Amino acid sequence: MTRVMAVSFQRYGRLYYLDPGGGDYRVGDRVLVPTESGPEVAECVWAPEWVDDDGLVDLPVCAGVATSAHLDRDAANRRRRAEAKLAAKKLIKSHDLPMKVVGVDFLDAGDSYDQMVVIYFTAPHRVDFRLLVGELARTLRARIDLRQIGSRDAARLTGGLGNCGRDLCCATFLKDFEPVSLRMAKVQDLPPNPLKISGACGRLMCCLKYEHPLYAEFAREVPAVGEKVTLPEGDAVVVAHQVPADSVVVRMSASGNVSSCSRASVCGARQAYQARPAPTETSSPPRTPRHRRHRSDGPPS
């Protein structure tokens, strides 16, 4: 068991887990999170509590409650980020560059710089932004770092709602992007229409990966659609799979009625187990009692 708390740098944003150490924090407290550029202010959204330590190792330790000086610095950095984003959009438009600003970070402390502005953008191809960097540096009076990111990272930074109505997984809890293929959608009986199975980033939805192992295991254990099965009511043909209900839909060959039955009733291994012959009881001969020989002091007479 380990003691864990969760914080967020933005309201309804991505969650980061911390080790509260010896502190006792409440939901809504502004705390300090150690980062590469120094402690940053975040909001506690999950009070410390004891949880299983599976996968929660080497968590950063919370640096304590933010003071008024930290809060003033955080507010000033937020204003600088907003100003930098507005200036970058204006200069990109003036240079007629195919770039879209997604996010801005402002770092006010570093080993080789005093102030640095990191601008994340998307573009359909490589962009020559050397002139843009010079004008941004003169306008913002800071070191400029332009970073081109992909569509998935852009959706993570921007945030939003998915097709399910909840916040995007990549913007809340996903750490790594696992590969998702169209075959996963086919296994789950989803329409191969990219408009219906694509997320906010335009790629296949990450949630297709969540239930894929369940659907793959179900497909291995039950007869495929179109196969004939034998039920207690008679022969039938499998017409559909209902993975969430752990059942299959069959059509009876004799009557043509369609009904739903459990996976165990059509599973070949289950039917073979039920059809096995019952063990026969065989009478074993009575055992002859064995007499134990006692040792004596002298030889037997």
C-alpha cells in the first residue's frame, strides 16, 4: 500500500499522481509540483489516500502548499502564455504559414536561459519558420522554441469531448498512444466508416484498444457467424455475437425462430465436457490386512 494524491494543472485537465509525503491536503488546495523548470502550481483534485502500489512507483513528492508568491508567479506566467499565443497567431497569419498554434508554455527559469516560450503547433508538412522565430523573439523578448506535433498530441493538449460524451482519454489519463488498427473495429462489429470510429484527432479512437482482447477471446471460443451448432432444442445456426452480454444469437433450423443463448451452451469445449461418459463404479477386491512384525531381543525360535 502507498499513499497517493492527484493534481491537475488545468481545470478538468490531465491528472498527475504525486506522493503527498507527510502532508495532508484537501481537494481544491493549490500545491507545488516539482518539474524540470522548478516547482509549478497545481490544484489538488484527489485528496491523499492509501491505494495498492501496482504501477505507482517512484512518484514525485509534493513540495507543499503554494504560497502567495507562487500564486502570483503562476498568474503572471498564465498571462505571458496568453500573450505569446496571441502574438504567435498574428505573426503566423502575417507570414501566411500553414501552421496552427495548439499550446504555449512559458518557462521563466532555466540553466541556459532566463525566459523561454515553447510553442506547439500542427502543420500538414514541414514548415520553414526561421523568419518567424526571429520576429517572435523580438516581440516577446524571450527565447523561442517551436515544436511541431502530431494530431494525437494536439488533441491531448487541446482537450475536448469524445463521441461518448466524456472528456478525451488522451487529455485525462492516457500516458502512451498504443497502435490502433481497423482490424480491431472489424472484430468488434463496428462499421468501417472512418467518420464513426475516428476521434477528435481524426485517427481511430484509442478506446478501440480497450475491449479488443475481450472480443478476440470471445471470437476464439465461440462458433463463428454462419456455423451450425447443436442445442438441447435442436440444430441451429449462429447469426450474431453479443459480447457484452456473453451470449450468441442463433436461428433454429427447424422452426426458424431467433433466440439468444449463453456462450457456454454453444462452446465446443463445454459440450464435449457435458457429453463425456459418466465414470463407472468398479468393485475392488477386499484388502488383506497386513500384520506388523514386532522386533524381539533374541533370534526367532
